[in-house]
Amino acid sequence: MNRTLRSAGELAAAGLLPPEAVAALAPVEARYAVAVTPEVAALIRAGHADVARQYLPDPSELLTAPHERGDPTADAPFTPVKGVVHRYPDRALLKPLLACPVYCRFCFRREAVGPDGGLLSEAELEAALDWFARTPGVREAILTGGDPLILSPRRLGRILGRLAALPHIEVLRIHSRVPVADPGRVTEALLGVLEPGKPLYLCVHANAAAEFTPAAGAALRALHAAGVVLLGQSVLLRGVNDSPEALEALFRAMLRHRVKPYYLHQLDPAPGTARFAVPVEEGLALLARLRGRVTGLAWPTYVQERPEGAGKFPLGMPAMQ
């Protein structure tokens, strides 16, 4: 089936879920978006449970723990205009849309993202770009969402061009799942707009080594050849990468594909995500077991969001075990 699957029924028909699970998942998909691309579906069929756990809906998503919050990173208080989050003095997020090629079951914006897109209107996009123009303290513009790489190349190119033209913007960054989850979107048309005249960094979100398929590798090679600097960001997830072996394989896969591991995120407490949680102490112990086993090039910064939108802080460098 060569199309994105967008419901529990479609997932069951494709053999990715048992048919008897569909009814129980109806209230889950009514609340949280579902999407599994053909690339991801192929990995699930091949038996990669670490990939399946990231994308297949589960009834436990309707159970909200006392510590979980609808806006766990507190974007709302730091939103000067729609689509912009300004939490740090020298950088700001631009969220031009809230749709993704796939929907992670642990997403910290899961209450907001979905197939309706949350696409900024022309007026809203202009207001957001005008905010960047009149905020000279911002040196780095970070496109996120949603997934900016599912915008049309024309629209994405226009946004990047407008930001790159601002004298005070020195660096552009994009956060995306596309290169690993929907690599066919990395076309010549897309590559053509990823040369805005300012340094452009692409943070590729991947949590398991299996996500670096041959198609993903081709997309990443093309992005690298186009001059895009590739960084990797991952979330520490129970049942996905919560072992030294899984983390080592993930970081080595990134390096093999020209991606520098950048951040390993502690899970943000979004509603219904408790099954993925790994305590910080356990995360530090996992990383300690990698000390001396992997090159420093493979070492990301382990970070956690502080409460009330105070931003990320590093969780320390574990000693070698």
C-alpha cells in the first residue's frame, strides 16, 4: 500500500494492527492524529518494534498522568504573535504549520498537531515575518511545527528567503522528520530552496537506527551535498532506545549518514505519554555505559525542559562506568 495510512482501520487493513484493536482505538484517533508513511509501514512490517512503538496508536494514550500537561514546553506564554515562540533572547521559533508526515505517539505538541494543518494564513505569516524583522536581538530563526519540509518548496523558499534577507539573522534552522519518515519529499525542487544565502542547519529527528533506511540515506546525502549541515535530535523512549546498545546503534547510524548527534531529549510530559517515560537517573546511567565505547562525535547533549517554559538545561556528563 503506497500511501500514508491515517486511521486505525487503515493500519489494520495493512496488517500493522490486529483487526480487533480498531474499536478500542477509535477514541484515541478521535483525539490524536494518526499517520504512518509507506517508509515507516515497511519498517513495521519488517518487525522493527522500536519503530512501531513510536507511531502505532495505543489505548493508554487516553490516560493522563497527574504530572502531564497539554503544553508541556509552555509555548503559549512565549508567543508574541501567532506562529512565533520567543523563549531565548537570541533565537525564536517559527511554526508555519502544525501538520506532519507522521504523528509520533509521544509528541509534546500532540494536542495541537494534526491533518487540518494549522497552516498560517498569508496575513498570519506576514505578521510572524514582520515580528522577526523588528526584533533585531534574534540571530537564529528556527522553523518547526509541525514539519516545515512538507510545505511546498515555493512557500518554504519564500519563508527562508525572507528570513535570510534580514541583516540580524545569522543562522537558519529547520526541525524535521521528513528525511527518515518520508524521504521521497527530498526532491530537486526542495533542495533548490535550501540555499538561502545564510548557514542552514537541519535537525533530523530519529530515535532508532532502523529509521536510517537506504531511501533515508539517499535523502540525507542529497541534503548534505546541497550544503545543509545535518544535526540529529532524539528522544529517550522506553521500549525504543532505552538500552546502551540501542543508543549506540542510533548514534553510529547518524554518523554514518553525515548527521551529527546534537540533542538527546528527556521526554516532555505531554498527555498520555507515560508509557514512554525513562527516569533521568536511568538515562544518565545508560549514557554512562557508552562512555569510552563511542567517539565524541557521536555524543549528543542530554537535555530536559525546565518547568514553565524556562528552556532546556543539560543533564550532566555521566562518568564512565
